[in-house]
Amino acid sequence: MEIKTFLSDKGEVPSEFVEKVKHIVGEENVSERECDLISYSLDYWLYGIFLSQHGELPSLPCAVISPRTHEEIQGILKYANEYKVNITPFGGGSGVLGGTIPMEGSAILNLQRMNKFISLDEMSLVAEFEAGIIGANLERELNHRGYSMGNIPQSLYCSTLGGWIATRAVGQFSTKYGKIEDMVLGMEVVLPDGNLLNIKPVPRRSTGPSLKDLFLGAEGTLGIVTKAVVSVHPLPEVTVKQSFNLASVEVACDVVRRILRGDAKPAVVRIFDVAESERYFEETENKVTVIFISEGEPDFVALESSVIEKIAEESGGESLGEDRVNIWLEKRFDIGAAPILMQRGGIVDTIEVVSLFKDAARLYDDMISAMKAVEGAISVSGHFSHFYREGACLYITFVGFPKDPMRYYKDTWTAAMEATLRNDGSISHHHGIGYWRIQFMQQELGASGVELLQRIKFALDPNGILNRGKLVEDGR
């Protein structure tokens, strides 16, 4: 069967490489079957899915390799250097920017067999896992022992610990529990040359620039994370859910800013604009909905929830109880609507950016108006979903039924990124860069920033064998 690809040709991987890899992992763990090559050619980049529904794939790998140990990965990378084969790491395939799409002459390194719980240290509140474990399975291992990692992304059931590390991911409970970079204490990494790096787990160190942070957000371009030690939390004793109607996004942002300024740390804080409030909760009287979840020790939670209620009501907030929080909890993992819309010719995607509080409301207004102005736009809506004392993440969803899908998609993204940059925001909060966002990295980091990343990449991976074409352009 002839398969059309729009990013790059399949290319060729030397047969000698494939045969040598089979000797390392076993013939049954190397697939060249067309059905597997197609399955691993996509992640959840929605424009790639749109094109696949209409007869085109981004690209195809030449093989899918499924190792079980770091020693096997070391051997694979040594042969990849010898034969100049691009290795594309693949976790759960939940990334939304083409970060696991194979470039020409690539083999997929499928990490899903490396999925084990290793240990729990209840005194130190840390646990160790292999990087290929799916998030929901990680949480199950901890929950039945009385703990949680606290990282609960929308992709919990289809993303991996290694993927979270690769993209600097953030979960829905981040305001209390932090982001992945706050949770990872140590890791095991196979470097591009096949050598093994062990970063031991300690709360902090002063031993030069942080090697751990070199791999957080590197998207598999600098090494393959095989294990990680993460912080864990005892399961909360009590949970309190609150929701309020507020007059505008600006008022809602100010309410949250004041709550966090006083050192309250609710686990979940979300501001839904009018359009998203109506979509989630229906009759909202043209108001903005804000939801909070506080959890932990009873006395702390009681105090925190009373502070939230006081500040919200001081700003004209109408208390709505916990019903809207429960509606959000029921819907929060649902990602099924987008492919259905795209089958009908629609273009759908999400964009998450981040700014300081002083810029947040202005950034929201500018992004929404700029994206709505693109020809073919049907709906543009937003919510704020991760908060800090200093600022917040803005998450925009857009839908269009354009005559020219590619032009609409590119123009909408460009409008969003330009609005973000002119309002002093950063172009990504937790989805990362992948393939699609590379085009905006020069504006985000400047020429010196991009060149620095390219130099680091070349120093660690001179043959360019790890996840080519992602994060930054190859500077060679």
C-alpha cells in the first residue's frame, strides 16, 4: 500500500542496524510491520490527526524497537551512532505538537515495556519508577499504598512519566503540588553516545549547573530517561470543592492573585471565560466561572476554603457550591470531541501560554481577538488552569471550518504566538515545542538562546541521532 506523507519521506535505515538491534532486544521486539509503523507515526498533534483522517501521514518510521532495560538502550544508541540512524523516543503518544513524529530515516524507540514501579521510601516521601509507566498506573501503584504523586494531567491515562519529564509537563493539581520539575529528584539517563548517567535523588544540591534540569523539557533530544525518583504525598484527609460566578476574566484573575498572595495553595484553581463556562456548565448568566479544590489536613483546608470564599465574595462573586466542580471532574479527561469535529472538516487545536499577573487579562483579550480575526474561525475560548503567586497559564481552544485548512491553522497559531510575545508572555507553559512550535523559538529565545541550545545538542549528540527535528532547528 502506498502511503502519502507530508513532512518527510520514510527514508532508509540500514538493514544491518535492524538486524543488530534484533540481537539486542529480541526479534519479537522489533517490528517492521506496516500497521505498527503507521500506529507509531502519529502522536496527538491534532493537525497531524486531521491530515491522517484525510489520507496523509506526517512521516513513517522504518522500524519500531521496544527495549526492556537501559542496557538494551545503550546498545541501540551505539549502533544508531555507527549507522547514523535517527532514534525517536515514544512514550504514550499523547504529545500535541508532533514531538514523536519520526523524521526521515528514523526508528521509533518505544519505551512502553519499561513500565515498572520500583520502590517507595515512606520516610523520605519519594518513589522510583521506570520512565515508560503510564500516569494512571503510576497513580494506582501509589494510591493503594496511601500516596499520590500529585501530577494529574488531562492525559493521565495515555501519557508516561518519561513523557512528562521530556516536555516539562504540569498536572491539573499543580497549584498545590507543583510541576514535574518540582517533583523529580533524580533520574537515570542513557546519553546519545550510549553512556549511562545517574543523577542521585536529593532535595537540592550546589554542584554546578543542574544536570537534572538539562533533560527536563529536552524532549528526548539530549538523552533517554529510563528511570526517575519523584516526590510523593500522603493522600489527603479531606477535600473541599468551591465555585463562584464572577463578572469578568480580569476580576477573576485578581481574585486568584489575592488568594495566592496570602499563601493559600488550593490544589485546583481554574478560571473559565464566558464561552467555556457556557460549554461546560450551560446556564451561566454571561458570567465567568472559577472553581477551587482544597485538600489535605482538615484544619488547613477549612482555613484555606474560608479565605477563598471571603476574597471571592469581596469581589462580587456568587457562591455556587460544588456542583460545577463535580461537572469539571467528570469531564476533565475527555479528549474525544476533537477527532469527531475533524472528521467533519473542522480544524481544532489548543494553545497554552503563560504570563505574569500584570499581563494576564490583557494577554487573554489580545489572543482571543487576534485568533477570532483569522478567516474561517468559528470559536475561540479560553481558561486559566495553572497558577503561581506571580502569574498564570492561559489555555486557548480554537475551532474553524476554513476553505484552506493549512493556511487557517498556521495563521491562527501565528496570531496566537504574536499576541503572546507582544504581551510579554512565553509561548509554551507545559505542552513543549515538539515539531510544530520550532518555528516560533527564535522569537521566544532570541538568536543567542537558540544557538546555545544548538551548541548543547551538538556537544552531547554530535551525530544528531536523538529525535532530530524537534525542540530547535539543527544548527549544522
